[in-house]
Amino acid sequence: MLRAIAASLLSAWIMLCVVPHALAAEPGSAACKAELQATHKKMRESVNVLDSTRSAPAAARCAALSAARELAEDIRESTARCEPPEQRKNAVRDADDVIDAIDTTYQKTCPARPGLVRVRATWVEHITREKLPKALAVLHRCVTDDESMFFTDQRFDLGRLIVLGCPRIADPSPYEVNARNAAPDMLKLEQAHVYVARDKEGDDARAVVFPIFTADGRESTTDLVPAERVFIGETRDLISMYWTPGKPGVCRAHAVWRVSDAKANLVLWQEAADCSAGAKTTFTTVLDRR
């Protein structure tokens, strides 16, 4: 498996180099070319380490896998930033396949220490505006310079899914409850705008607008959602949310959107009338376009 991963990493790097690179901060930029050259150097080093640790103790193999994963993330970032559109899709998908393969191998080769359980988690930070990439700072204006905000940044589709916090609504109005179809307690939590971007620097960042059903059953949209309720779905082009809605007689709503080119399409809407069963709550499907 280590040899297969090394071959995949090498193939992923080759994908970066066999075509002209038109997109970085500027088309055909020197920065993009320099980035690819640095990635090439790290690629050769990582392949050599993986090959040299195939028969090594588990600790050495685990360290090599961790380093290879970091490199695969770098390759994905460079691919998303530097590949022209016609090559970007396959190249990013290849990098994702490598990352997923490394994760699977790491789980098998490097079991968790006794008493620890590995779970899928999203790294959440609270940051100030000065830490935002410039492209995102221009778009995200709902917080002041000295306020901290919720922040997550994850692999998503062909780029990144970035969630940035906005202030809580201290006293939600009936209009807001209906229009957002969110209970007052949901609106009193930190809210957020959701962005898709080409890379971690926020290149080509665009805000996502979510089609929803309002509390009175009308079709509408919202660009503001509870910050801690945004999750990547079963595939990396889906966004999933669970929340307490504002609709009378409904205790929980579940929606899934498929996002393509920064446009969200509602593909699943479910509602539950009784939440006493907890995780086993029964949902009624209102819409299913999966």
C-alpha cells in the first residue's frame, strides 16, 4: 500500500507539470511556477521516505504517512490554485483520492492509542479579521476589525468550503424566525456566511445562497445560517445542516444542498415532529431530489 501511495503521489505531481499552468494569483504567474517547483522537491523527498519505510517499524511508517498526507494537501492546494479549469477537475480529484488512501492506510497501520477513539472532526477556530486572506476580508463585512469570528476551512468539491461567523441576533423578530425558518434560540447563536473558494487564500471566493422553505411553507433563500450547523455531506459537493426550525409543530429540520460552481441546489428537505428519540428521531421527507 505504501508503494501504491508513493506512485499516486508521483502521478499527482506529474499532473501539475505536464500542462501549462494558467491560473494562480495571476494567469501564468511566476509565483505559481515557483510553488510547483517547491512541490516537486518535496514530492521526491516524500516518495523516497515512503519507499525507505516500507519495512520499518510502525512508528517510522506512521511518521512517513503523516508527512505524505501533508504533502498531498499541498499538492491539492497547488492544483486547485494553478491548474487551468479544463485540467483542474481531474487533478484535484486525483489529489483527493491520494489523501483518502493515505487516511485509510494510516487508520490500519497506526491504530489509536488505548482509550482514544478517532472521529471525523472539523477544526474550528475563532479569528479576527486581520487573519483573513485579503480576498475573504473584502467579502466578509459583518464583523468589525476587533471582533472574533467563527472560522472553518475544509476541502470541498474542487476547492475549499469556508464558514465565517457573523453576530448573533439578540432579539429575533417574528419576521426573521419565519424568513429564516429558524427558532429564536437558533438565531441567538453565532450566525455565519458560507463561501466556496479555489484555495486557502480565498481566490475566486463566492458566497453561497441556500434555497429553503420558510416557516410558513414558502420557497425562499438565505445567505445566513447558524455557524455550527454547517457540515460537508456524504460526498464532497454536498452541504448538510440540522437545526431547530421556526415552523410550528416541527422540532428539527434537515436539509442537504448540492453545490456546483458556488450555486447551492436544495436536494433534500426533511422535518421531524417529535425529537424525544434523540439520534433515532424519525424524519418525514418533504422534498427529495437526490
